[in-house]
Amino acid sequence: MNKLCFLTLTVFFFISCGEDDVLEPIEAMIVTNLYAPETLNPGEPPSGEYVKFSFLEQKVVKGDDWDIAFRGTDILVNGGYSANSDEPARTGIGAAYIILGNYGSIRSVDESLLKEDSENSRAIKNESENGWYTIKSPGSLIVPIESKTLIFKTHNGKYAKMKIQSYYKNAPENPNPFIDQASNYTFNYTYQPNEGVRTF
């Protein structure tokens, strides 16, 4: 598996009502080359193991404490129901939505927009234009939609926002689907570790 690289930027927020009311730091992260391939065979649905990721742990995890899971262009949340037997079990209260807007300008979570995965649909749709990416020719190039930010409620009720930068290894500026290895996610995320706080 390709090595994952992380860059941590820690931002501290303080409440002015007293010295004891100090929030935990918000963490801004960059993840590179998270490899989550899928197997495609003619006439069969996609298959393969989902790669589970924890915003808190800042890494791929194996247990039930995952927040999101990747396989190909498919992204799951740890909340709701599994549509197929090859998906990881949903044991949390995770949910998500996609919002239009600059990543840096998205400063809060709208609870009314959050959706869990269901047997019939994903919180993050795995569809060109309707999800986080668009497919371009030639070669079915996967291009993250610049104007879309992904908002998540984690498996244990915290919050995070994410911006997917690239779907190809080492995040080339002009990826070539015939040469560059796909299913390698590079993304930014900001994790809010404080209970009940919906701002970033």
C-alpha cells in the first residue's frame, strides 16, 4: 500500500468567558496517496475491500471507529445501512452532505442537510456531477469538482469538512488517466474535536 503522508496545522480557539473554558484545538490536515482501489470485471458490480479512515486518528483504521470509507470513487459514512454485503458494517451515527462553496469559507455545519447512507442511496453520491467528481474524456478522467466541499458527522458525533484535491497518485496538476495511477486520494480536511461544536 502506498505511504500516506500527513501535514498537521493546528488552530487554537479560545472562549473569552473564562480560563477554564478552552476548547480543544481544531486540526487541519492534508492526506496524500490514500490508495483505495476497486476491482472491475465485465458484467459484475465493483468489488474489493473498503479502506476505512478516522478523522480523529488521522489514519486508516481496521476497527469500527472509522468515519469514512473509500473504494474507487465510492465514499461511505459510518452511519445508516449497508447496501451490499461487501460494505463495512455501520456501527456509528455518521452522516454527510455536499455543499457548494470555497472550502475555506465553509465555517459551520447545517444539521438539517446531513444524511446517512441507506440501502438505496449514499450520503455522498457516487455519480459524475451529482457527487464529488466529474468524468471527463478521454480516458474517463476523474476530476474533483472545485466548488464542492464535503461535510461529515463522524461515527461518534463530531464534525469534519473535506476538500478532495486529486484522485491520482502524487496529485499531478494535469493527470493522465492512461499513465497516472487512479484511486489515490489527496484531500484536505478540518476536524472539529469538541462535543456539540458545529463550527470550524
